[in-house]
Amino acid sequence: MFFAVIPAGGSGTRLWPLSRAGHPKFLHPLTGTSSSLLQATVERVAPLTTPDRTMVVTGVAHVAAVARQLTGLPEENILVEPSPRDSCAAIALAAAVIALREPKAVMGSFAADHLIGNPTRWAETVRQAVVGAEQGLLMTVGITPTRAETGYGYLECGDLIDSGPLRRVREFKEKPAAEVAEGYLRSGQHLWNASMFVWRVDVFLAELARQQPALHAGLTAIAQAWNTPEQDDVLGTVWPTLPKISVDYAVMEGAAAAGRVATVPGDFGWNDVGDFHTLGDVLPGDDAGNVVLGAEEGGGKPTVLLRDSGGLVVVPHSGRLIAALGVQDLVVVDTPDVVMVCPRDRAQDVKKLVDDLKARGEEGYV
């Protein structure tokens, strides 16, 4: 009765120019192996469910690439969004489609672009969340913080449920300032919000109806037409009218305020692969701390030559040789049409280059 749903959207602008609107980060092998982030996510859910109960929600531009990478999934399990409407519409579409098959099924929603260091421990944590979901709780998988991170949202935890490990979620917290994040870390009452959710589909859809009636009504109309000759027409007509809002804002914050959300703390090496600096931290490197992404193996033609350099993140993606001498802590990304270089501590700002290109009307590079 457990379904895994993998939202696969976004363009990953902090990983530009490797990640583009037409070929975003979840389609790239950023895992330290030959698997893409999307393929690694599907492999990770395999111990929890079966391919016929694994679904991907993705955009029109990516559906062909997703299907090529996931040949083991039934074609009908790749749900196609006509246009981006943020995470609530995508996740609710999957919930509504699952409810047609199993009205009281438990589903888990796991983003396609996360890295997990210990998949076995992750699966154990999800199984604990399923127990809470079966009791009618809207569950999150919270991440035990390892530092005072200002780039993540937080969950403020309340009391243990029974003897644990489930805990009530008092409140969803926005990305904090540095001193607030320090306080969260010291309190021991806060977890990172990784937007991993587990719930019964009927419970989630009822909460959606309570808080977002327009969104619920639109999804209900789409679900009623699903697997009928009218499916595409109804989807194309109704989908653009759906509110564009994240599931955190649309459902989870209000549900937490009503005492309907709980969490399971997880410690399994989670990373959201937000930028090239992060990749340099989590992927294996050489003795000088240089990480080469997608380096050729088996004695092929070398694409990178590094000398007296350290802490580099190098992405050779054009076939050209990248040579670096006497430099430290840089990101170097070489694609067929763009070369991007920045200090590692400015990796978060790469998205500003994408914004500049859009402002200049140079969408072809985006």
C-alpha cells in the first residue's frame, strides 16, 4: 500500500551552466557514480515499494529524458505537468491519481535532486514515518542539524508521540538569520525541513480541501477525468488555473498549527545538492581536495590537468582539456557553449548570472 512519488522539477540555477532549463540537475550524474540524481532516487525507494507503485511527476520538457533514464517504470507512472505550478499541485496530482487506485494508500514524496549518504538508514527512517502516516498524521522526515545552517527551513518539534521516535511539529520556520540558526542548533528542538513527506492520500487530500479548496476542486476534476479520453483536455484546461504554491505553505504550515503534523528525525547523510561548493564537500576528491565531476575512467583521454592546485570543483563537460595551475578553491565548469569560473565561496551566487542572462534576453544560455 506504499507509493513513492518523486517530484522532478526546477532548473537548478545554482548549478548553471551544467544544469539548464532543458536538462536540469536531477538528470545529471552528480552522485559520484554513473547514476543521475533521479535514477539514484528511484534506486533508493526500491526497498520500500515496487516499480508499479513508484511515480515521477515532471514537466513536458523533461518527460522524454525521464522515460529514457527510468526504463523500469511503467509509462503511465510518469505524470506530466503541462506547466510548472510549484510543489503542491505536483504532489497533489500524484496523491489524487494514487487515490483512484488505493483510496487509503500511504504515499511518500521525495525530491529527485537530493543526495543520501546512507540509503539503508534513510529507508528505516521512512518506515518509521509510515507508522505515523497510518495513524492519520501528516508526516515529515526531519534532518538532524549538523550546523547552524541559514539556507534551510526548520521544523520546531514538540512532544514525543507515545514513546517516540515520532514527534509533533509545532511550527514550520523560515530560513533563519545566522544568530537564530545558532539558537535552533543549541535548542535541540529543531530539525531541518528537507520537504520529505509521508501521509495517507485520503488524509492529505482532506487537508488540502480544508486549506486550499480551489486547488482541491481543480485536482478533483482532473482526477475524475484520469484514464479517460477527456484526460488531456481536462488537464490542459484546469491545470493553468491551479494556485501556484508550495506544499509547505499550502498545507503543512496550517496542518502543523492544527496539531496534525509529526516528524521522524533522520541522520542519513542528507544533502540537497544546492550548488557546486556543496558538491565539492560531499563527493570524493583527490589528496588536495579537488573534485572532478564526471572524470573519464578506464584510461580514456584526460579532460583535466591540475598542478599545485587545491579545493577545486571541476566539471569537464565539453571534451576540451581543463588545465589549472597554482589556484585554490575555485569552481570551473566547462560546457560546449559556456565556461563559468567563480570562487567556491560565491557558488550560491551563480544563479545571479542566470538572472543577468534572462534580463539580457539571452535565454538560449539558460
